[in-house]
Amino acid sequence: MKRDEKPELKIKIRGLDEGVHPVEIRMDASVLELPAFSGELVVHGTLEKRQERLILDVVANMRGAFECTRCTDPFTRLISAHSRLEFMPPSLTKGDMDDEDTHVYDPIADAYIVFTEDIRDAVVLAIPMKNLCRENCKGLCQTCGKNLNREECDCLPAEIDNQWSALKGLQERLRAEENKRTDDSE
Ligand SMILES: [Zn+2]
Ligand SMILES: [Zn+2]
């Protein structure tokens, strides 16, 4: 291997026997070039060879550092991303290459299948949209900004404020109606 060669997630396929083979790759998570992830990346699962068709079915596990979407505190969590990829020679693809999980390879020329980008995409998708430091994170007070996981504050919760303004609106409407009625009776 050349020393300046970029690390990749790959499996040697030259000389691979027919059937199902276990896959276990451990390498530094920096291979994914996702700044949130560091430490060890473990990719495990199976690679199945059915004649010239290769089916890679793996789960990637690693720890990421995030910011809670509710309270903004930093925290780490284990991310697991599943990928099922197919590799086939051009003769087998028959124009169904719209599927981004299907890749073309050359069974004669290619010694390896490379899937770094597929795993990167799967990992990005596996990060929850609502990425919370804990399931019941109380978040920040919308009024004073205190982190309610660590301390309490005396602000009225936003919903109560809304209830008050709803009540005030009702009160104003009732008053207006009352004034109208008094005006009519005069
Ligand atoms: Zn939080
Ligand atoms: Zn507050």
C-alpha cells in the first residue's frame, strides 16, 4: 500500500468463494470524514457471493459527539447504521441503476469493493433529527434561557402564558359585548 493512500472501507473480493462470509472491519472512524465521530468504527455483518453478484449487509457502529437539539449541551451517543449494498457486473444491472444501493463492479479487474461513502451516508441518516442528550431533556427556559436539567427558574412556562393571553382575549370580548348591551338598553 502506498503511504499516502487514503484509507477506505473495503473488502478483498478477488478469489472469494461462493456463499456467505462474515465481515468484521475495525478502523478509525476518521475514515468517514465526519467530524462528529472519533474513536473506533466497527463494521460487521456478511458478504454474500452469488456467482458475480455480491451482497454486503452490514451494521456500522461508532460513538459520535453531538449537541442536544433541545438544551444545546454536548453529549455522546452510539450510532448504529445499517447498509445493504449490491455489487454486480454491468451485464447484470439492466438499467436498474437508479437504486443508489446498487453498484457496478468489474469481477475481473476489481480486487476490492469499496464502500466508504455508502457507510458515511448511512451514518448521516442514522443520526436522529431530534438528537437529545437524554430522553426527557427539559431543555432551556424560553424566557430566561436557564438549562432546566440543571436548575429551576421562576418564569411562567410558555403554555401558561398562552393560557393567560387566551383568557385575556375572552375577557376583552365579554367586556365589549357587555358594553354593547348596555348601550342598546339605553
Ligand atoms: Zn438536552
Ligand atoms: Zn426561566
